[in-house]
Amino acid sequence: MDFRNPDQYLGLLQNLPADAPVERLTVLSNIVGDLLAVRPAPDVYLEILETARPLIDKTRAKLSGLDGGEPLPPDGEHNALLLTVTTLWHALSCSYALLAEQDAGTEILVDQRALLAQRRVYYAGKIVSEYYCAHRALPSGLWREIHGSFIAAEAAGIHAIRVSDPLNAVWKAQSALEAYISILLLDLANAFGRSGQEWKWICHWAERFAPYCSLDPNIEGRKPTTYGLDLTADHGLRPLGMLPKGSSPHYFDCNKLASQIQSVFAQFKQGVSPSSLGLGDDCSVETSARLLLSLYRPWGLASAGRRFPRRGGSGEVGLCANWLSIGFHVQGKLFEQPHSAADKYDADTGKNRREENGNCNLDPRRLEAGRLGLVCERWELLDQSVGGLRLQQRPHAERLAHHQLVGVRPPGSECFLLAQISWLMFREDGLLETGIHLLPGLPQVIAARPHVESDSPREPYSQAFVLGNDALQIPPTLILPEGWYRTNGIIEVLDGGQGRKLRMSQLLLKGPNFEQIGFVELS
């Protein structure tokens, strides 16, 4: 194929396999790679790349296995596909950089230099988005490559010039600066704690809100907690107070973005739809508000620091993710269906389960857990805070999901606590890291079922938990299976042989396998 002839190239595009996105992506990747080697005339080169852009974008959207549904291990079956996609983004970024370099002597594309700069930054940012979507650590040197693409645009004085970009769903235009800021916003969005659908919305919103942020080389008088950017470092934004004293950082100004997000919340209250605000057609008001609220602090209020500082830790942490396994390790026995409300739920020991949880005999429990297939996996503790743990493990059979309820036994403890998965990330060495948020209170296993009228058939009891701690003034809450919450719904619980009716008052926390609910006891 003579890639100096765009007509032949366009003919090839028309015959790409329509229903085979992986094959289609491979062909497009080979074409972009060959163009880098052949280097046709700048105007021809640009025409080919611009024609290919929407085709590549549509092909990537049809790929399965890279949707962010779960962390993608570096040795998994879809890893080769991830490498193909990120290699393509890198080749496109390099192609536009090469075009700018080629044109420096000919000036054939002198009116397109701002476009070349924007495209170069845009595709460097696509690499970041792919790794974050896959919940993978960024490759070493990637941030320096991104910084370099922006530095080149800033040095040429074209970084703030907006150019047409049909792939930008909201503005249909973007500058190199806005493309760069979009990448910085993605880095602040807790990528490893997001589901695939959430990440898709966040990528869209980063482009939507990027024009409301700016970079300023003047940092005099700025607070140490505000964000700064060291363009020589291999990372994104950091609090100014954490950057090396010898660096010359840029100040990241997000004040207008904070006001813009507040305006969106106000319009939600007035009944304005997310789609009319440029947030997408597939996101409800409730979901948009919840997700945008989680982004408001990191995107609009600069760095707030950690509520509880981390400290180094070591030792082994037990973790179980199966619902019945969690209950087994909390109470020391498998959940059993009570025969009637009058039966003692804990008749075999006569002990309060909250008391038993503080006096666990772990060795017999491990033997019984192994017999029942409810094994508690062992993780290595990396560090910890009052509210959580950071763990690592080379994954075994049990898979974890974002925001999932798990049971954990911290090092040196005989008790199992309830926790929620905050984030998941695979390192390049194949180790999986996770952040665990501990739910306050000591768990106790109870039996629960929805309340029905006396003449209606009753459902069997299900395993549930009650959390609370009177000594620490932590009010009791219920941990129920996902999907149980109903506004003012009534449930029956059997706790230590005592039957009670509870009215659900508030949904406090929700995950793929549980709901934490506030309640009021009915007399």
C-alpha cells in the first residue's frame, strides 16, 4: 500500500471489517504505525489521521473486555488488547508530534499547529484513561510524556487556542490546555475506586468542565494545600506544599469549576435534566448528583488531605467476600434458618454473639471454614489508618468488586469487622492492591426477613448484620442484602432469640452486595 496516496487509504477504510472490532482495531493500528515509518507529506499525513480519528474512536467503543467492570491483571486474557489500544494512542500522539516537527521547516501546516498540539496532548491523555479504566498502575515515564506534550504547546504560545474537535461531545472544540486539564482532572477522580460506567461518565465530564480550570506559573501567596503541578515530575497534581522546593510549579486554579458544579446542583433542584447540562443522555439526576458530589471536593476545592493519616503497617489480614463466609467468620458458625420466632437463634451456646466475636478461637474456625468452602484469604498489610487498610495480594480464586462488603480481621485481632472495598488496582508485577474502608461498630449476625401481613405466606429468614457500639456512641445500623431497602419498609429480625420489627428510615450506604440502613424500632 502506498500511504502517500490518500485515495488508496480511503479505499482501505471503506473495506474494514464492520462486525469485528478487534480485527478492525488491529488494521487501524498497523496503518498508524506504518505511517510513522513512511512519513508522507505533512498535508497528506494530516488528512489520513483526521479521517481515521472517528473510525478509531467508534472501534474502541465497541471493544469488550476493557469496560472497567473489574481490575484487569497484567497477565490476563484481555491484557494484550489493552496493550494494543494504548500502543495505538501512543502512536497517534507521536504522529501529531512528528507532523509538527516535520512542518517546522516547510510551514505547510502553519495554520494547523494549534490543532496538532491539541491532538498530541489529547491522545497522550487517552493512555492515562485506558490504564485507569483497567485499574492498572500507570507505566513509569507516562506523566513526563504528557507534560512534554503540553510544554511544547506552551512554548509555542498555542496552548490556549481552541480548535475544532468533533470527538468532544460537549463543546465540539478543545485547546491543548483544556485537553491537558482534562487529564489532570481524571487523575484527581479516584479512578481505582470507580466502576466502568462511572469512569465513562467521569471522562466525559472531565472534558465538559476543563474550560473552567486554568494553570498559572505564579504561585506566590498560594496556600500549601492548593494544587500545584511540577512539569518535570512523573506524576500529576500535588498540593503545593508537597512539591520540591527547587521546582517551578504551576498553580492549578479550580475556583470557577467549583462554582460551575454548584450551579449544576442548583439546576438539578429546578428540574433541569443532566443531558441538557451536557452530562450525558444515559445518567439520571440521582446518579449524576451522587457522582458529581464525590468529585466536588477533589475537582473544586483543591487538596483537603486525609481525614485520618496513614501509618506504616505490616502483618497478615484475613479477608472474606462471600456473604455467608462473612457471617461465618463473624459469628464462628454457618448461618442457620431459625425454626420459629420463639426459637433461640443462638441456643447452641447461649452467648451474645457480640461477646463471642471478641473471644474467637480462630484455629478450629479455619478448619471448619475449609471444610465448608468458606476459606478466609490472607492479604499483606501495607499501611493503615483509623478508618481503613491498604492491602496487597497475588490474587487467588475469589474476585472483588468495587464498593463490595467484605469481612476483615486486622493483624493481632481476634475479631472480624465489616468493611467496604474503596478501590482496586493491579500493579505491573501482578500484585493486586486494595483500599478497605472499615465500617464503624462491632458486627453481630442476625436473621432478617421482610414483614408481611399475618395471612400472607412468610419468607424464610436471611443472614443479616447489625452494627453498633454503645461505648463509642455509634448508633446501631442494619447491613442487609442488596435490594432490600424500601422507604418506610418494615422488616422482622431475630436477634439472640428476640423477635423485633424495625422500620427502615434511611439508606446510608450501598454496594453491589449490601445496603446499610438506619432504622427505628417499632413497639
